[in-house]
Amino acid sequence: MSRSRRFEQRINIERSALEIINTSEVACEEKLAGLTAAAIESWTSRVKEGHGEGRIMRLYETLISIATEAGLLSDNSRAVFSASAAHDNQTIDSLLGALAAQCGLRPAS
């Protein structure tokens, strides 16, 4: 897969995650701006008071996992050093499904 295609996939994954979180009731007043660790940490600190720390920490962990997987997808050096570097769509799909379930948008599959 070309570098530009991997980058495009990463952007699509990030957009999907942001759409899920930002259309949920958790983000009705505070939208998540991006999937960097700093953006996720800032957002979770702003929303946890109104939604329960446990729930927000689960969202935090899922968002960080999605960001990590998306980053690994576009990491060109990973393909050079690892025979098992192929992007695992099931992992991403599973994480996006978990995020949607945590946001109350649909049941986890």
C-alpha cells in the first residue's frame, strides 16, 4: 500500500472516530478537536465532571487506542521492520464499534 493511501486511511479512521464521539451526548457541549494525545487529554479533563470519571476514562482509553492504531497504519518504517505489519482492519473496526457502544450510539458487536 502506498504511503499516500495509508495516510488517507488514517485520516478516514480519525474522521470516523471524531464523528462518533462528537455526535454523542458526551460531546454535546465540548467537541473533541483531534486524536492527538494532547487533544484527547484536554477533552477528557473538560467533560469528565458531567459524565462520570469511569465512563470518560474508558472513552479516553479507546480514543488513545484508535489514535495509536491509526498512527501505526501510516508509519512507513513499521512495514520495513515487521513481517506482520499489515494493517488489521478488524482491530480498527472493533475499536470504532467499542467507541460507538461507549457513546451509546449502537451496541458493541
